[in-house]
Amino acid sequence: MKIKLLGPLQVLDGERLATPSAPKVRQVLTLLAVRSNSTVPQRQLIEEVWGESPPPSATTTLQTYIHHLRKLPGLDSGGRAGFDGETPALLTVPGGYHMAMPHGRVDVQEFDELALVGRHAMEEGEVPEAAEALHRALALTRGPVFSDVICGPVLSVNAVHLEERRYEVLEARIDADLLLGRHHQLVSELSGLAADNPTREGLHGKLMIALCRAGRRPEALDVFRRLRRVLADELGVEPGQELQTLHRQLLDGDPALSRVGARGHLVRHLEPRSSAATATLPAVGELIGRDRDSALIAGMLTEGSPPEAPRRVAVAGPPGSGVTSLGLHVAHSVAGAYPDGCFYASFGDPAAPRPLREVIGALFDSAGFRAAAVPDGTSERVRLLRSWARGRRVLLVLDDVESAEQVAELLPGECGSALLILAHRRLRGLAFAQRMDVEPLDARSSLELVRHALGQRGLADLSDLRELLVLTGGLPGPLLAAVDLLTLRPHWSVRQLTGWAEQRLTRESDPPRHQPLHSVLRRVAGLEPAARTALVRLAGLPEKVITVETLRPLLGLHADDTVELLEGLVECFMLDAEPAISGTTAWFFQYWMSRPVRSALRSLPEEHLLKFPSRDCSPRTC
């Protein structure tokens, strides 16, 4: 048994036609078939057949239609038919019906599989194989989907989706044919398609390219003029940026348009909706005290190595040091060096980072990709991102990175693109030869930051203000959070704010949302349990100098494990290290905890801090 939906409805029993003739039975069959191998709720079937006002007998009548369908060859649901993956069956399941259709029994299934083969072949640069698969997929279509079926509200939506998929595959097949130099054969087909779809810009653009390559540039320019007139008359809009760019290339006689394969090997529907999707970086305010850092990072991204060489820059710093603001400021400043776009995505909360698949999806979204054209799997998304970036000059900014492993697959290859990593820790690996640690602001820059944000009120009591600067340790994040709180609570003094920020809370709940040291606590929540426990215990000690001998009895670890734990905390900017003073420790270094980290850890009960959600990570990725 086979069911064909890509055109008039057909049910085939071998070579014999067995299509139902009753209109509503055909309607129910079509909806079940287009949703084959998934459950269709009974309410959706009723809505499809009778709309919003079904008769009282709708459920009984629907059961009658199902009974008629089960008389079709192969759809008897007796026994275990349909659950073996090899036998068609129409099954009654809780809440609805399930049409089990083995592989290749519904033409929509075969169409989607061939389209996927073609898409993957295009991504790998195998254009002839892609063209063959896409031609075979389109050969399955026999006209508009469900063309002889009465479509209710549910099927109408499915019909629109299937038609859009058909057009996407059609445009992809035309792209493949253009890449193979078949422009002469395409001119006639594209002329008819453009006439049938007078506002579909993608088809008109392909017709313009085909005509140009066939030596008919005046006719290609005329296609643009006609389309522009239709869009203005019917929709009141101008052609999109991509088509206008193509028009300018035609006017200029750009020789690149005449080269077969000049548009690369990606199918068109996988490319961004607009070639001008470059302004996707989050906005940033004025940057204070970071001129030198900004210039250094910008130089790493634009100077030195040849433009074609990949650039991989990792910037890291203590919690609240302003790594994100600095990185975005630099990205905006170097945008001119990356004409194909600067795109931003974040891994999010350190305690529960977003998976790489979602991060790549965010990059695709900011670049203007159609959601339906982006594959689901992580490895497929990585391949698509690399294929799309090949031959382009783009800057990818990835924020809240916890480990080199998170971004290893996204490192640009031999191309002119760059990757700017904004990390919570120093990243290991030779791939990040260009690195920079962001230091806290000095006292002068910290005062300037307060003056800029708070005005003269921040200078009312310099002694209290200095105490606030000591508490925040020159970290712009906590300092600006404190200033913001003073703005929200003008009846507070700087001294009251400082005391409140260091006050130990007795309740086991999240810290107040305005806690100036919240960025520190957020970073602590992303550490592995052993590192978090060590920090909490160390913060409670009265002495400032931390040694291996200090921490080892608190955790009951071997000396070597204690050293690794302390050094891991230094890599995460939770501790600072300095050469040991003679007699203080048997190890080469001694450690100390900054005032902001110590104050933040002391502000919450130990039992609360240790209950932060844990990530599954190794000691090397704390």
C-alpha cells in the first residue's frame, strides 16, 4: 500500500488504485497520512472536518469514517500490525488515531528524505549528487498538494507548509543546476516560475543570474524592473537588499556573476534571508578605563597575520570585571574589518550553560537564517556553520564560555573569519595563542566610573566611597550594581550600602537581585562542587594567606589534589597566586582571595552556597 499526497490524493494497492471517493473520508485520510507515524488527536480530526461548530454526532460519525478507512488494503489494525515498523495500520490510541506507515509508503516521507540527502550533499560541496537527489525529490510532485481534497482549517495549514517546503527544494535544485552551468536550460523554467510567482524574489533573482550567464544582461535588468514595479503596486515595498545588490552587480557588469559556481556551494534556502545582517551585536555603553585593553584586543582581531588567516582571541577575567562589555565594545569597533557580519551568542548561566546546539542556533538566527532550514543535530549545525563561513569574513562573539571544549568545534579554519571568546576562566590549548586577562580597574578609573554613573552624589563622602571601591575591588560590574542600587534607593548612603552588601543573610534563598556582588555568586554557582566547597571554607577563615597546608585538612585531600584544586581556582579567577614567602608553605606559591569574592561568599550561609545546582564537569573545567 502507498499513499500519494504531493498532488491529487492517491491510494495504491500495488498497481491498483484504491482511493476513497467520499469527500470527508478523503479529508480524514489525508490528515492522518500527512501526520503518519504520529498521533492525531480526535479533536483535530473533528475540527478539520466540521470546523468550530461540530454536530453532536461528530465523534460517532468520525468513528464511521475510520471504519471505512480500515477497509483499505493494509490498514486493518488487528493484532500487532503497525508496531513492527513493517506493516501499515490505522491504530486507535488514547486521545486519537495513529497511522503507522513503514518507510517509503507515503510520498511526503520520500520527498523529505531525498531533500535531506540533497541538502547534505550541497553542504559537502558534492553538487552533482545534490542536484540528482533534489531532482528526484521534485519528480515526486504531481501538482499542488491535496489538490482534489477539501481542506479544512488543519489541512490548510499543512498544505501551506508542504508547498513552502516544495518551493525551498525547488530553489535549492535550481541553485545546484546554476552551479553546474545549466543556466541555458533554466531560463525557460525560471521565466514560467517567475510569472506564476510575481512577488517571489528568490526565483526572480535566480532568473536574473541565469539570464546574465546566458549573455542576456538587458533581459536580466528588465526582470528586476518588472519585479520592482509589482512589489510597489501590490505591496508598497522595494525589493530586498540581496536583490538590490544583485541589481547593482548587473549594472556594474560584475564579472563574478558570469562565473559558473560563483555563488558558492550552499543551497539558497540555507543562506541568510539578507546579506546585510551585520548589526546583531548587543549595544554597549561608554567604556571607562579600558582604552589600552580595547586597543590590544582590536589589534589581535585585525592586525599582524594576513587577512585570510583565522583569528582566535580569548578574553577572560574575574567575575564582574566587564569582560562582556569590553568584548562587545571591541567587536563594534572592528566591525568594518568583517564586512559579512558580526554575530553574538551566549552560553548563558554558568550553573546551567546552554548546549552548543542552541548557541549555534542563536548565531544562525542573528545571521538571518530561516529556522526551518537549520538542521536539528549539533554536528550538522557545526558543519553548516563552517560551510556558510567559508569564503566569508565574519566575527563570531561567544560569551559566558566555561571551557575550551565548549567552543573547540567552532574555531575558524583557514579563512578570514575570527572567533572572539569571552570566558569565565583561562582557556587551555594552542588554538588560543592570542589571549588576554582583564584586570580590575585602578582607583582613578573606578572613581571616574562612579562619577560618570552617579554624578556629584558619589563624591559627597570620599571615605565612604573609598570603602565601596575596596569592597568592589575595582570590578566594574559590582561597582555599577552598587551605583544602580543607590539610584533606586536615594535615601541610602554609601556607608549603608556597603554595610548591607557585606551583611550575612540568615535565610536560605537566592541573594537579593540588587546584591552588588551578585556577579561573583553567579560565577561561584558555575563551579564544580569540590571547588565551590573549597571556596566557601576558605572564605570563612580569618587569615588572608592561603596555602596547601591550609586547605588540605579542610577537605581531606591528598597534597597533589589540593594543589590542583587551588591552581584550578586561580585559572577561574577565584584566587590569586604569588610566590610563597619562606617558611609559610612547602609549595612554591601561596594564595589569597580578593575582597569581593570573600565578601560575596560570606554574605550567604555556607549550606546555601553548597546547594547551588551542580554541573557535570571535570576538575579541569571548574
